[in-house]
Amino acid sequence: MTMEAAAEFETHRPRLFSLAYRMLGSASEAEDVVQDTYLRWSTADPSAVRTPAAWLTKVMTNLCINRRTSARAQRELYIGPWLPEPVLTHTADDRLGPLETAEQREAVSLALLTLMERLTPAERAVFVLREAFGHSHREIAGVIGVEEPHSRQLHRRARERLGHPRRHFDVDDAQRRKIVERFFAATLDGDVAGLERLLADDVVAWADGGGQVTAARRPITGSAKVLRYLLGLVARPEAALAKVEFAEVNGEPAAVVVAGRALLAVAVPEIRDGRVCGVRTVLNPAKLAFAAAQLA
């Protein structure tokens, strides 16, 4: 491969990673697929590549579809709730691209990425290409190898499966950060009254330990149960050795829990109507490796 071809690929690498992550919900797998795409690019016949961006998008998307097809059985065997790998955003290494609007941030939120697990690989490909990257159905049809009406049908089916999720960015960034900071402060202080004010009645807490670390294996629902769960976590002896820091994760204010140089957990609250309606906590060490490298 020529130096020019290698340099050309590097100009597309950030967009390809962003696409693969939205398709797979896994930063480590996204990096693997980007590398696989690079290998195909390095051996491609230049005369067959009229538009590099379109060629790379097609190769990348179909690699992701193949991965998702083979991964569905693995998801069914996963121990406990499955959550996407968290990615730090608003850093010098903004791997997920610009997140300047509420719509852009929602497109990579853990809440939406988790919901997208309901979709078939083809539905997810169409949804991501259409909603996050603004491709026309004619372009998408060419990417995944279907007729344009079928692309429209897949998009409509994807939106129906997702239930037209309500946008959860209903407060501005500064207010959302304040709510998240108050939430974690109340949790660490064991402030029962403060938590009761902050937790929505139908709040749900998910913990993804993947069977590798101790974590709740079922979602915890309702403010009373979630409150007891949170207070139980901070009462553990190991909690005294940990430090909670604030960061932006997948476009949302979150907390990272560290002990020394080790990243132990990433917790991302979901805010609705000024209250915490969900808490997604990733504890599986394998899923924290990418974020840990970002923090290093």
C-alpha cells in the first residue's frame, strides 16, 4: 500500500470508529473492525475504489453486520445485564465525533445503545446510518445490498422496535451536571432524604459485571429498592478505598470510580424531568479497558 493510500485511510479512521461503535456498542470491537477494514483497504484494487468514503463505509458496515450476527448468541449467554462499553467524551481524544447537540449526544448515550440491542443487525445498520450519519435511503441500500424500499422498511421497523424513545435531554447541560453531582454526593454521604428527592419513583438500576466481578444480576426497580442498593454499595469496606471523579461519558455527565490507577466502575445516571430515572453502571473489567486507557 502506498503512503498516500495509508494517509487517506487515516483521514477516515475517526468516522469509521464512530460508526463501528454505534453499530456494536463496544469500543474494543470497534477498534478491531476498523483494523479489519484497514487490511481490506490495503489490498483493494485502486481502480475499484471510486469514492474512498463510500467504499470504506460499505466495508465497515458489512463487517459490523457480520459481527453482530455472530454475537447475538453470545449476548444470550451473558451473565447479568449487558451494557455498552463506556467511552469518555469531551476529551482531547473525542473518539465519538462532535457531540454538540442534544440529538448527537443521545445517539451515543448508553440508554439508546442499550435499546438498540433489540434491533436485528440490518435494522441497526440502517438506523445508525440514517439517524447518526444522515445517509439517504438510496445510499444505505447500496451499502447493505438491498433495494431502497427495503431500507425504508428496515428503518421504520427499527424505530418501532425502539418505541420512539423519549429524548431524555430535557434539561440543559449545566443543570444536568448539577443533578448528577448532587446524586452522587447524596449517595456517598448516605443522605437518604436527598436520594428520595432525586430518585424517580420508577427508577431502574443496571449493573454490568459480566460474571467477572460482584454485581446485581437483575435490574433493580423502584426508588425504595434502588435507594437501598446504592446505600449498600457505599457501605462495602472496599468503597472506602475508592475515589469518585466526574467525567463526561458517551456525551453525559457520569462518575468514574478509581482505586489508585485502576478503574473500577463507570456509572452513568439518566435524567428525566429533573430526577434520576436510571443508573447504568459498568463494572466488567473487560468493558472498562478502553475508558481506562483514555484516563491514563
